[in-house]
Amino acid sequence: MKHNKFSYKLGQFLMFAGPAGILFCAVVIIPFFYGLYLTFTSWDGVSKTKPFVGFDNYKAAFADTAYWQALGRTVVYSVIAVILVNIVAFLLAYLVTSGIKGQNFFRAGFFIPNLIGGIVLGYVWKFVFNRAFVAIGEAMTGQTTPSLLSTPNGAMFCLILVSVWQYAGYMMLIYVAGFMSVDQSLKEAAMIDGCSPSKAMWNVTIPLMRSSFVQCLFLSTTRCFMVYDLNLSLTKGEPFNSSVMAAMHVYNQAFVYKNYGIGQSEALVLFVICAVIGVLQVYIGKKGEVEA
């Protein structure tokens, strides 16, 4: 009887979770271990042989100054973008949960940019920066106005601006769920005890929304660290490779320069850095969560 019950549960599990498990292994687990194997070879992506080189690729990755420069730019971009994304998302969530007229319409409107793919989004904003803003600047000043994308600082600013515009709407929904999960009676009790609305927000609402902050910080950090599509379509790493992010450098190393072993090694280093940051972020955030 117990054997039949176990077989029945196993069959149900395989029926519902089996296809997802197979797909996960096919597109995540197997490619990951295959990529790990390639880090020990000098494969060029074409030849049938994959010469074993040991840890030479890791030595080359750590000696690649261009990679560490790209990683440094990625850190700067991610820190600024993550802070701005979460500030904007929190303010938008507060706005659309404050009872304003048409707040459901605004929720949908703010979320729409996240539905646009990074490639399409990059080309649209590239037109805006190169044509629309330039034309507006020339009309206002009467002089030729260079595009923001033509300077290193301007290109970085454009990447951050578009990232905030794209990701803020998605993070807003998580903050909206956080606002709605807070019992309003707690806030009302704080205000009865003498708290101003701002103090009640800071001392009651925000601590109870800690899980929302943890989720948003984790998602926005990982997205920014692994940005590639927007980087490719908006700047292509220009001008003078000053806006090449870590993911683009890894892609170029493997698929453009045909150094698959070094590219995979650098990708693994990037993965480890992202994993460590993500785990620490979630651990610190969860450690101080407040129960309602």
C-alpha cells in the first residue's frame, strides 16, 4: 500500500515538475558544466579538438586589464542604477497606492517599459539621444549640439537613465505588494500615538516592507551586473570602448575574438562575483526582517 502511494506521488511529481526539470537541466545545468569544462581548454569555437591548458585561462583572465576595467565600469553603473531604480520605484509605488484617481492606469503605464526588450529599447533611445535631443538642443541654442552618446560620461549617463526607465516599473509592482501587505491599523495606531505621516512611514511601513526591499535590490543588482542587450544596442561599447560592460567584454572575448576558454573563465568570475553579492545581500536583508 505504501509502495503504491509513493509511486502515485512520484508519478504526479514527474508529470508536473518533470518537463520543467528537464528544460532547466538542458538550458542551465548542462551548459554551466560544459562552460566550466571549456575554461580548462584553449578552444576557438571552430576546431574539433579542445586542447587542455589547465588554469592558464584563469591566469589570463586575472591578467586581462580590459576585463577588470569593464568590471569596474559595471560596478559604478550598477551602484548608481540600483539606487536610482529603487528610489524611483518606491516613489511610484507610494504614488499608485495613495488613492489617486486612475492609479490602476498609472500602474500599467509605469510597468509597460519593462515589457520592451532591451535590444528594441536601446535602439529607440539611441534615436532619442542622437536625433530628438540633438534637434531640441540646436533649436534652443542655435548651435550644433553633440549627442550625449558621443562622450564617455554621456554614454554612461544614458545607460543609467534608460536602465532606470526600464526597471523601475517592474520593481514598483513589488513595492506595491509590500505597501498593500502592511496592515493599515498599525500605521493608524502610530499616528494616534503622535507620529506624523512621515514618521509613521519611516518607523512602521518601511520596516515591515523589508522583504520587498530585499527582493528589489537583489533583482535590480543582478540585472544591472549582467546587462548586455541594452549595452549592445544603445552604445555598442562606444565611444572608444569606454562603455563596455563586463558581460559585453565576456561576449566579445568568446564570440568575437574566439577565445572561448578565456571568455568562459571571465564569465565564471563574473558569475561568482554576482552570486556572492546576491547571497550577502539577501542574507543581510533577511536577517533584519520585521514580522508584522
